[in-house]
Amino acid sequence: MSNEGFLANLVTVWKRQKRNWKVIVVRQWFDRVFQQLTTQYNSIYIRALGATPIQLGIANSTAGVSGALISAPMGWLQDRYSLRFLFAMGIGLLAVVPLIYAVAWSWVITIPAIMLSALAQHEASCGVVCDVCLENRDRGTAKSICEGLGRIPAIFGPIITAALLTLFGGVNLTGIRPLYIIMFAGEFILFLFVATQLKEIERPHIAANSSGFIRSFREIFESGVMLRRWILLSTINAFTNSMLSAFTYVYAFELKGAQQFILGGIATGSILVQVLFFTPLGTLADRIGRKKVVYVLAPLFYAANLLFVLAFRPELLLLAGVLLGFQSISNVIFNAMTPELVPISFIGRWRGLLGLFGGISSLIAPLVGGYVWTYLGPDYIFYMVIASDLFLRMPLLATMPETLNLKTN
């Protein structure tokens, strides 16, 4: 496909999407800019508030508690009631999270923020909105527009954050705390945008209210394809992602000596790769299948984790950040298979069920990581992530059907 044909295809896919999807995408674009203010520094900030590695794991595991408790009920509600109302409420709650971080005087105070963030992310699940709004033929390309091209505004975020940290006093409590105030202001503006621009989201049909709560979840397994296996796959994926998000930047800062511009550079490298490769790889996944692209990208993820361990200079972590960008692409393509396994009328409950098991996994992973850091050594966190993906997730994925043209009842 020529460059002109490629760009024309992106424009065509964009034009035929519904307005609500475009509103969600615009919100996502700018949300990433504000998220980049603190993403690399959350765990460092919690450590600066006095948390040990095990306590850091406990704090991060509370996201799993919140996710596990709210996912199934929220999925049930999403299949029955206004997605617009639930999504806007979740965005509003997300705006409160950085404010709690900003006023925290102890690592314990960050726990409500972490739990509220997990709850709000399930409520404001753009995945459910996209699942409803997007057709199968456009799913990979449309998601790549959101996740790939949509990261262009965020490219400079980590470096700007590093400059702000230098201005505010460095990678410490004094320097990091003002970032949460800035983030709060930005997220509040995005809440106002969504509340005023998002319209009611239409769906093919809403599941009958007469179906009981337990029965409504049983119906999913009667209508979907290999769902129990996919739950296990997603749970393993959530485990590795949760462990990495809790400890990667702390490891880079404390073990490898990375300061704000290296930490920012790791994130910038990851975002740049996503901007450059998300759209072509997403389009490729729409042509040859999701699984094949995930297989090709997996070795780059393993190389990134090994590089964190083997790097003898902080600057080498910049290459690890670049390689992690491909894992972010792989995760979105992997998750694009999720809605293709069930009828669209079940998507809220299906996402909720996955969130339940993913929440349990996200509860366990940071706790395991904290004990591994303390008693085996920080390097073993990265070895464990590689092993779980290589020997568990990849073999299981090989047994799943390709979902590109899969038809569910």
C-alpha cells in the first residue's frame, strides 16, 4: 500500500466512525499528555513518602482490590444503563485522583487514590465505548489512530515534565508534588469536555432487564468462543503489566541511577515508537490477523526487560524504553481480540468479567513483586515477567482462534 493509499485509508476509517467515538478519542489524546506528568513518578513518589518495596507492592495491589470488586457489577450496569452517564462519572472521579496524591503526607494516603483510580478506569472504560462504536473491519485501524497517532501530543510530555521537575527541585517529594496539581487542572477540563460533548451511546440492543445478575453472566459463556481460556490469557497479561508498572521506574531510579531526563526519555522513546508504528501495525493486524502481530512483537518485549537488568549505564535504558513501546502496541492489538469473542450486547459484562480476574491478578502481582524485590533481588522481577509471558501466555495464545473474521452469535 502506497503512502497516499495508507493515509487515505486512515481518513476513510476516521470519517465513517460515529461522533461519540471521535469525542472519546480526542479526550484520550489529551488525557495522555496529563498522564505523562506523573506516570513515571507515581511509585517513586510513594517510595519518597516512606514506603518499603513490600509496602509499595501493597499500595499498588489495592488497585486490584478495587478492580476486582467493581468490574463485574460495572459490566452488568454498562449492558443495561447509559454508557454516557457512567463514562462521564468515571472521568470526573479520575480528576480527583491527582488531587489526593498532591495532598498526601504518607504513603498510606495514596491508597485511596490508587483504589479510586482503578474504580474510575473501569467506570470510564473507553474500551467498552469503542467496542460498541467500532465495526470489526475497522477495529485495528481505528484503535491505532487513537493509540498511535493519538500519542503525538504526548511525545514531548515526559521531557517537559523533566524540565518542570528540575524547576521544582528534582526527583523528590518537593519536585513531584506540583505535577499532581497541574494534572488535576487538566483532568478537570477534560471532564467538562466529555460532559458537554458526549451524546447518548446507541447500541444494537440492551440485554433484557429480566435476566438475573448471575444468569446474565452465564449467558456470556453460552454465546462466546473459548472464553475461559481467554480469561486465563488476560489474567496472565494483567499480572505482567501490573508488576512492571509498579516497579520499572523505581528500578531505573534506585538501581540504575536514572534521573528525570533519563526517566522522561524512557517514556518518550516508548511513545515515539507507538506514534511511528502503531498505525501500520494496527492496519497489518486488520489484514493478516491479531495473533501473528503479537507473536512478532513478543521478542522485543523480552529484550526490553533483559536490557533493564543488563544496562551498565542509565543511558542504555533509553533503548529499553523504545522496545517497551512495541509492547504497548502489542497489548492493544492483543486486547482488540477481546470484543470479537462475544456478541456486542454482552460486551459490558464480558469486560466486567475480565476486569474481575484482571483485578485479582493486579492485586497479587505487586505483592509478589515486592517480596521478590526484597528477598530474591530486583532483577528477578524482570525475569519473572519474561518467563510468565514466554511459557504461559504465548503457548495459550497459540490455542486460540484468530478473531479477525470470527462471527459470534
